[in-house]
Amino acid sequence: MDEDRVVLLVDDDPNDVELLQRVFRNDPLANRIVVVRDGVEALEYLFGTGRYHDRDPAHQPQVVLLDLNLPALDGLEVLRRIRADPRFRKLPVVILSSSDADRDKLAGYELGANSYVRKPVDYQEFADAVTQLGLYWVRVNEPPPRR
């Protein structure tokens, strides 16, 4: 599969991961989802280091779905490090979090998040939100051209 069509899901909650995978699996045009469970692994994947030393970081995911409450390194720090590297400044990053706190939303946008989506508690609402995210970021959005 084309590496450009990967959705990188950064989330440590197994229930949320399963729901997201199920929603994307039910979509015949869905991209491949790569799941990483903490902030350190997310950076290793993106930068092609550690466990992902054989991955070419020039092949960026279509979108990163980033939870804020992560072990090892929180989502805001992951976003800060992504945006600090010129190679990843245009990479679409959607914060997908259960937090409804204004400080989290503000911090996410100030660090360069493209969108902030609160995870609904209700299963069907969450499934609908994920479907809409997939439709927009994977099918509708036109990523910046590669140089």
C-alpha cells in the first residue's frame, strides 16, 4: 500500500483504537492505519528511528490522529516536536482527545494542530465523528505537494 495513504493513530486506549480501526475497516476506501501507543513511539515512527529505523521519514502519513493523554510523552509534547522539524510542519495533525478543557484546545492550536476533536462518550457519536474525520482528512483534504 502507498505509504502516503497511512493514517497514524497515536492512542493508548485499546477501546478507542478498536473503534477507530473498526470504523476505518468498514470503509472500502479506507487507508492503512498504523497504531502507536505512546508519544515516544509516535516520534520514532515519524522520524524513522528506534523501532522504525528502517522506515523512510520522507513518507509521511496522510494525517496523524493524536491523543493528548499518552504515556511516556504527552500529545502536546509530541506535537511540539513534530512542528519543530521543518519536514513535518505541514503534516496534518488532528488532536483527538477526551479533554474539553479550553487550555488543551488553545495549547494544541498554538502548537500547530490542524484540528481539535473531542472524543464523544457515546459509541455511535464517536463512530460518526471518526467517519467524518476519515472522509475529510483522507478523501477530501488535498495534502501539500511534495518538493
